[in-house]
Amino acid sequence: MTDTLLVDRVRRRLIDGGAGTAPSAARVAELLREEGLAVGAESLLRLISDLRDEFTGSGPLQSLVRDPAVTDILVNAPDEVWLDRGSGLERSHVVFADPSAVLLLAQRLAAAAGRRLDEAAPFVDARLPDGSRLHAVIPPVAQGCASISLRIPRRRAFTLDELIASDTIDGEGAAWLRDVIDARLAFVITGGTGSGKTTILATLLGMVSPADRVLIVEDSAELRPEHPHVVRLEARPPNVEGAGAVSLRDLVRQALRMRPDRLVVGEVRGPEVVDLLAALNTGHEGGCGTVHANSPEDVPARLEALGLMAGLPRDAVHSLISAGLHVVIHVERQRSGRRVSALHVVKDAGGRASAVPALTRAAHGWHVGPGLDDLRSMVGRRDAAQGGR
């Protein structure tokens, strides 16, 4: 009998017996005896581990979750499980028994996050107890099979040296990023989904002075900077009655009353942009966050759209952007991995904010753009020869 069939047979008996927690070794051994199955000590330990994963972990996905290199796990069908180790998607060896097994796992993970997943609520976006971010959609919204997406947080933030070693940034670019932090400039990190925005932000927050109090506001808690004074606030969706929601905008307003030295919005994607921009213009230096954008030049337009949706006039949005935001750091996901590809400065251009290239990473170093002098002035560099840059 294969391990898969063995696990399924014992699992069904545990479920029928009302087991809702991880089974003990004695109980598994007892069921094996009742089934007339004899297994060695090694097989028994493996079976117990598989069953624990089934009841309290991520089931068949647990082996991928344990891999420290895995950042994303995507389940499209029982025999279509994909993962990302930082260099693009690759198909995994994991196979579910059938679509119902995928559905059961999606529902159990949702329940572990305190959320429901059924016909009345066919999708869920939540954080699991281990910090992983779960997104799941089930039939009939998902065609044929439930779809599961897991974003696995890194156990600790990368150091700047580790980013240099992985070629995410080079030494020269790292020095500029450190200057941005030391000068307490307000910045946003941009890029597409999975490009590494949160990873870079966590690293930069680890470079903030230990004397600073860092307030982090997130829709789903992912940032784990190596810093001694961090307060983290997480948004909350409405309950099944539609009440009890706490939005990012609510949390930004609360954070401003908590004496932040650095206000961080994990991802700016809604009306909270108004409160963040207002904070950056009222003495809260060094604020930062991430924004989904295809290029740094798109950031003012993206923030404008968010501000307009929040009811702020276009001119007011651009005035706040130009006065409060200083630098845009762009990250790209390439076949060779994730890379910091550009630094732009934010300038006013006839009443409209624009992102002007200061440094763009090329094959052999950095290409200098028209915004470099402004960046140099912002960080306090006196001349081009300073520090060898």
C-alpha cells in the first residue's frame, strides 16, 4: 500500500472518530493494528508526520512550506501545484488525491485563520497562524477545482549584505539606499506582484536607527524587520454579519497618534493614501510603503487615482505627493532573480508630481539620470566624488 493510500485510510478513520487535532503515535499505531497493517518504525514516523500535516499543517503542501527557499505556493488543480523559489514558477512534485482534497485543505486553512469558506463566502484572503498569507477561491467561482495561493514569509529579514550577495542590489546601490534611510527621506518601493517589494522594505527598515519607533500598518502582516522597536497593526475584515471591519485608513490614523518616528504602510492601495500623504507633509519624516506599479514613472498617476477615489482633488493629491514624497525605489523580478533596478526622485513639474530617474541599473553598474543631482542634494552628498560614487 502506498503512503498516500495509507495516510488517506487512517485519516478517514480519525475523522470518522471525531479527531480534530493532531493524532498521537499511540492512536495511529492502534488504527494500523485494527486495519491489520504492519509497518516499520520509519514508516510509522513518516505516517504520523503526514497526518500531523494533514490535521494541523498545510497537508500535502507542508513539505514545500518547510523549504526556506520557497516564497509562493500555487494550487490550480490536484495535479497542478506550482512554487516559486525566487527565480520564477516551477512545477512541484506534490499531487492531491482529487479536487475534494484541495477543497478540504482550503476550507481547513481558512478555518485556521478564523475565516469561513463556503458557497456563501467562496473566497478568502487571510493570514495563517504561521504568518503565511492565504488566498483561496472555491467552486462555483473557481472552475473545476478550488484554487489556493500561499505567500510564505521569510523567517527573518535579509540583511543588506545578503541582498548584495544575491545580486538583488550591488554595493553602490546599497550605499544609496542606506543614504536614503539615514537622511530620513520618505520613499515608496514599487514593482509588480512577487517582485520583492516587501523583502526590500523589511531590509531597509532594519537599517533604521534603533532609537526610532517604527509603526507598521498592513492589510495582512508580512513585514518582519530586524529592528528593536516595532509596533505592528493589522487590518481586519468584517465578520459574517458584515460588522467589525478595521481598515488600513483607520489604522493609519491610529498609528499617527502613537508617536511614530517612522510610519510604514505595507501596501498603499486605497484611501489610506490620503492620510499617509498628509502625515508625510506634517512632520512625520522617513515614512514609507510599497505600491504596485509597472514603472517608477507610473507612481504619481497611481497615487493620484487612489487619492481621487478617496475624494481628494487632483491638484491637492499632486501637491501632497510633490511636498511629502522624495524617492521611488523600483524592484523587478527577472529570470535570474529579483533586483533593485532604479531610484527616482519626485519633483514638481508645473503643478503635477513626476518621478525623475536618478539612477538606473545597467549590465555593468548604474546609469546616471537627470535626477541624480536632486538625490545627491536630498541625502546631503556634497560632490560626485564623495564615497567613490
